[in-house]
Amino acid sequence: MTVQRSFRLLLVVLVTALVSPACYTLIKHPKVIEEGYQQEVRDRQCTNCHYEDEIWSFHHPPNHGSYPGVQYYDWGYYYQVPWWYESYWYYTPSSSETVPLPGRTYRPADDKSQVGPSGRTLGHPPDSKSYGSSVRTKTSDKEKKGDTKNEKSKKRTVRPRGKKEKEDG
Amino acid sequence: MRKARNAPSDLGGKKKKRMADSPVPVSRTTTRPRFGTFVFAALALTILAVPVSRAQEINEAVTIEDLGFTGRFTVGARPSALAGAYTAAGEDIYSLVYNPAGLARIRRIETSLGFQHKKNNLTNVFYGNDNEVDLSSTRLDAFAAAYPVPTYRGSLVFAGGVYRVMSSDFQILNRGFNTVSETFDDYLLQQTGSIYSYNVGFGVDLSPAISAGASGFMMDGTIKALTQFSYAYPPPFVPGEQESEFLLDDARVDLDGYGATIGIQYHPLSLVRFGLSVTTPIKINLSGDAIEETARYFFNAPGEFTSQRFAIDTDYKIPFRINVGFALSTPNVLFAADVGYTDWAQAEINSRQLKDEDLRPIFNQVIDIRAGAELVLPFMPVRVRAGYAYLPYGLEYLQADRIAGNALTKAEVQTQRQIYAAGCGFLLGRVLIIDAAYEYSLGKRSIGTLVDDRTSHRLILTGSYRF
């Protein structure tokens, strides 16, 4: 009976954690409020405002633990790359090259303006954490003045080491 | 002491005794008696009925074991090769069975299909006479799919699948001269059946270091059990005295059951994982019928043949189970260990626990240990693994004479149940993993007149594709 009670309690905690807005896992992007402007993010344009290694860390926190063999062959692709991941390339440590994902067009690492096969435009990120096409239009003037974050983004990639090696080469 | 040489008029009592000896328990009535009737009967028969009742209940413990309820399988080739140490190490679709929290580590849509081939060997030394039975079967091991929901952060994965978690494939042969009853005994049980578990569940990241999950499952299966036995008295006979009796019992039952599993995985460090999973008590119902035919022969007198149909409707409760796991996952080596606890004393048949005349439980509390290691070969897309499991018997009793329906006798365990496992996995084309595992299990118990020596070989082959 005690075990059943404990089980029910654990189940309640689990369900509560799931439905709680404080849950770590985010299915829906939180609203972005910047300088009195409120925009709901409806599309996956993560790289507009987040660096790719930052996005990567959302799915693979540092202490999340490794998968056996991810640095060899394609174990890393099998285990680690989310199927929805919005990167048009991934890094294979064995070859030190970027390789296009199946069915996707290769995009050079230093070009962030190509249109992906899904039709989404991946423009330069604004200097603020605002999202959406209307926000991009709004911040286009700022981009002309220079975007320090964009400069940083050229040094970042999903797999920092691979990206860096490519750029060094 | 000889078996009672029953006169034909005593057949009813004999039959009732035989019902308790059926491979699948036969309900006494199809409808439950009214409570008042039950109380009156209980008061009237307390002194005489309790010892008989206890003996019959104790016998049902053997039934639970024969049906495979105490021998839960490891499913999936990779978990099997790690001897089932998957509570913390699980990170694929098979986590749905071991610890649903491991589902949260899946990043791609996954489907998996597996088959298993098993060969059992049971050697019974019945009153000094060796009886060896081999039984092989090839069946579906698992078919499952997992869908990771696109997330902005963390992980949420839903999964469903069907897994072969238990097997009721079982054969036993007790043949020899029974020196206690002074009869030539020939007992044969042929039982087939798989118990599949239909699971649905999810895993979710609750924090960067904690994943949790839950799954519910329904169990389904069909079990066929054919029991044939005969016993014959040695001559000389006097006219009218029973010479022998033959019985054929053909039972077919549908199995339905349900339960749930919840669990968490905790990653305090990048290389270290802990896991905890709890499986609720599993409620199982067997319903069906059995046809029993009996022939009795008498010396210089007409024989007797009877045929009866019995309804079967029995409820079982398999106790809760707790697993605690640890995994060390380095880039090249994975080490995993699990400790499981099941209080089999809480097993029930028709809402009653199985206890002897002193109200001591027939089943034991069991702590089992599983450990495995996996090595990644850096020069080719292959991983090799091996595991070992120590699984003490939940039932340390044997039934010396299944024909007579003797109460169980406390057995001496020569070799506790153990599993040695090994396997490998190949990654093909970035998206397909072919895993294979071989499992060898053994265990040996004995009482003065019976030795129960069981070994099995199991081969599991699975393919997992990630989109």
C-alpha cells in the first residue's frame, strides 16, 4: 500500500512538472518582449537570435552525458542530431568537413542568407533578441550600422570545433 | 505409501483433487458464492478445509512459475546483451520498457523491429530417472516507434510499441517409478504461449540534468496447455482393484493484464547517469476453459471414462518492481549496473497471497543484480558488449509429485538463476543499427526426489532505424 501511495505521489509530481510552465522542456517559444514591442515567435528561426552552439546546448546540456561512440563514424548523427534541427549541415569529426543533411542543400558556413528547402529565410540576426519578419524589417537599419552579434556568429557553429577548423582552413 | 486406489464412486473427490493439479488453475465455480454462504461454509469447514486449501494455494505458486510470470524477459538486443542493465543506460526505444525516462535522450524518429529465438532445456531427475526436454521457439521480440516532439529546449518524446516480455512456452516430463506412492508415473505438460506487452509512454527533460518518463502497458496473450499423465500400480491385483488411470487435460486461456512504469534519469556529471524506475503491480486475468478426459482401469472389472469441461477465470497480481541503475558513459566505453527489487511474497491469486500452513509466504523477496559493459571500436562502426545477471529464485519450492498434487517442498538451490550475455551492434548508413545478442541462462534446484535443472539459450536480433 505504501508503494502504491508513493507511486501515485510520483505520478502526480511527474504530471505536475509536465504541465507546469516552469518545465525545462519548451515546445512553444516564449514571447519576446523588447523595448515595449511584443512578438510571438511562430516559426523556427532560431539562428536569427541564437548562436548555433547555443541552440545545440538547449538539446544537449553540458552534463546531459555523452552517447557511446559519438566521435566515431556516424554514431553522433544517429544519436545527437535532432530530426528537426534547423541546421543545413552538420559536422562529422572523422572527416573534419561539413556535410549536407540528406535532402538538404549545402550552405557554406559563412553564408547565413540562403533560403532553405523549407522556404524559410535565414537572415542576419538582429542586435536584439526580437524575432519575426516584422522585427527583421524593423531592425534592418541597425544591421546596416553593423551587427556585432552577427560577427560573432561567424565563429560559431553547431559543433564549435568543426566550424572553427573550417574557418581556419 | 500407495496412492489411494479409488473406487468409481470416489471419482468426484478424486477429480476435485486433480483440478488443483491442472497446469492452469480451474475456478471452482463460474460465479462467486454469496457472502453469507461463504461465511457459513468457512465456519463449518474451518478445521478440515484450511490445510487442504493451503496445499492447493501453495501448488498455484508452481503455476505462476510455469506460466512464466516470474521470468520476465529482457527485450531488445542491446539491453539483453547488457543483461538488462538499462535503467540508467537506456537511451533508445527500449527505454519504454526499462525506464521511460531514457526516451528523453532520443533525438530522431525511431522505429525498431526485433525477433528472438529461444531454446529451453529442462532436465528433471524424477526419483532417480533422468527426463530431459528441449523446447525451441522463434517469435517477435519487439516492434516499437518513438517520436521526439520538436522542442526549443529540452526533450519530449512519445513512444509506443509491443514487446514480448514473458513466455509461457514450457514443457516438463516427470517419468519414473514413484517410490512414495509405489506407482509408475508419467507426467507430461506441453504449454505454449507468448505474453506481449503493449506499451505507450513518454520521456521528458525536467531540467538539464533530470529526465523523467512514464508508460502504461496492457498485456495480452493466449496460452495453451496440454497435460497428460498416467500412473499404474504394480501387480498383483485383486478383482475390482484399480490398475491405472490416464488423464488428458486440454486448457486454453486468454491472458489480459495491465500496469505502469515511471522513472527518472539523473545526470549529475557529463559521464555519469543514475536511473530509478518503479513498475506497479501487474494485474493479470486468465479466462478460458479446459476439457478434461479421464480413463480408469480396474482389474477384472469394467473401466470408466469421463469427460468434463471446466471454466477458467483466475486473477493474478504480480508484485511491484523497483530498479535502481548506474551508468558510466565515456566516449569509448559504457558501463551499466542495475539492482532490482521485487517482493514476490506479495504475489496474489484471486486476491490471496500464497502462504503455507504457518502463514509464511511461499515466495521470497528478491534482489537481483545486472551489469554490462559496451566497448566502441574506433576503427569501425561496431560496438561490442557483454553482461551478467544474478537473478535469485523467487520460488525456492518444488512439487515432488505433480500427479498427486503434493504440496510443495522447500528446495535446495544448487545454482541461482544467472544470465551470461554478449552481443554487438553495427551502424549502417548513419541511420540503421543492427544489434544482436546471445543469452545463456541457468538455474538448478532440488529436493530429495526431484532435481530441476534449467538452461536456456536465447538469440535476439533487432534493427533500429532513425529518420
